[in-house]
Amino acid sequence: MRLKNPKEIARLRAAGRLVAECFAILQENIKPGVTLQSLDKLVENHIYKQGAETLYKGYRGRTHEHPPFPGVICASVNHEICHGIPNGRVLEEGDVIGIDIGLRLKGYCGDACVTYPVGHVSPHVDRLLAIGREALRRGIDAAQYNNHLNDIGRAIENYADTQGVTVAHENLSVSHIRQPELGPRLIPGMTFTIEPMINEGTHEWILMPDGWTVITADGKNSVQFEHTVAITRNGPDILTRL
């Protein structure tokens, strides 16, 4: 992992702040009757207006054969864990929608995810949202100078276990589950995302035929919260908030 200097971290923070602005716009517009496509367009307009570019639209993954992602945002509804496609689907009362935004501003990336309730949600959905937020908070809190990288996943999964939920297992650079090895020490200048995906039921998942959307194997809800952080001697610095 290449360490970032203070000037680079400042540029990452500017990109992260733009991501946070997009979420502020979305928060006012997520309601029953709204299409995922319209939310995608709101974010796209703001990103381009600020002179930035999107990271996800047209992205093919690791192979040229993979279908390009069609949206600016990932919009994952209810049992969709991640990479949901922002199409013409209409949000309904009681849904939850996880929106992941990635952009590049002057060569530096911002990346974060927030899961929102749509209108009034049931108490168990509200509880799942609260657990997701707390899982991210605990993961970030574990990202302390001189801790190990895999302390992050241990903190997240240990908390999830106490709440009767599971953490979706995905092959990411930063693990969000317990690992047998400790991983490298965290030192100032490291930057990465922490993005636990919390499932109400099983941790197992299924990739849909569109090649992108990942859903829970049991059809139960999933939520995701994500921030980009920088490691400092004074604790983790969250780069993707206003």
C-alpha cells in the first residue's frame, strides 16, 4: 500500500467531500415513488457540475468480457447486498436502499456508501440499519495507528455476532471478518475504505445474471455503510464526510 503525503490526503478529502455532497442531495430525494434511475441522474449531474468524473459507469471489472456497469451509483434495494443497478425500479414504502458512490476529482478518488430507509420502515429494519452504522463505527475505531489491518474485520464481526446478524464475505483488500493472520501494522499515510455489508440472515450470497447485483442467499435484507479513512497518529481520519 503506497503511503499518501499530506497534500495527497488533502486531495482525497476534497474528493470525499464531493461524495458527501452527493449523499446530502440524495437524502432529500429518497422517498416512495422515486425511481433508482432518477437518483442516479441527480448524482451524475452534481458530479459533472463539480468537474469530477464517475468511477463506476462503464466499469467492466477485471475482464473485457464482463458487462460494463450502466450507472453512476450502485443502488442496492432490500435483499441486494451490493452493486445493484440503478434502473427504472420504483422505491416503495418500507424499502431500504444502499447507495454506493465512487468518483474521481483531479485524479483523486472518493468512495462511500450509505443505506437509507424509504419512508417508514419496520422496527426490525430500523434495527438492522442501526447495527450497520455501528459496525462501521467500530471498524473505523479499530483503525488506530499501530493496530493491525485485520483488527478492523475482527471488531466488525465480533460486534455482528452479538447482534445475531452476519457479515457478507467478499474478497476485499480490507477484510470485514475475522482472519487468522493479523495483517500489516497500520501506519500514518495509509488510506483505504471500510465498508461492512451486514446481512439480517446468512452471510452467503448469490450473483445475479446481470453480472453485477449480489443478493442474499436467503432473501433477507442487507445494509452497507462505508467511509474512506486515512491513518494518522491521532486516530483514523474520515475523508468522506462534510
